[in-house]
Amino acid sequence: MLISETFVIFVANNSRMKTKFSTQTDSNLLGSTIQTVRKNKGITQEELGRRVGLGKSSISKIEKGLT
């Protein structure tokens, strides 16, 4: 699965994903995983956001585990 597909699923199923990743630890794990994959693919937060329909600040918050 491509990282952009993962984000589309995350955004589309936000309430389910928030339930699944409800603890701060899980949110941090999800965010750090997304950040690692994004960086390994050489994609900026801005580019990833454009691919999935989110702003750079939203991607940043997700990667920091704030959403």
C-alpha cells in the first residue's frame, strides 16, 4: 500500500482510526511511522498533503501525534 493510500484511508475513516489510535502512545507511533515512510520516500509534508488533500500543517500534526 502506498503512503498516500494509507493517508486517504486514515482521513476517510478518521473516527475509526481515532478510536483505534486513541492513546497518545499509539498516535505517536502512527505519526512517527508515517514520518519515517514519508522521509524514506523523499516526500515533503507539503507534497504528501497535496496528494491526500490535507495541508502541510495537518501532516505535521499527524506526524507529531497531535490529531
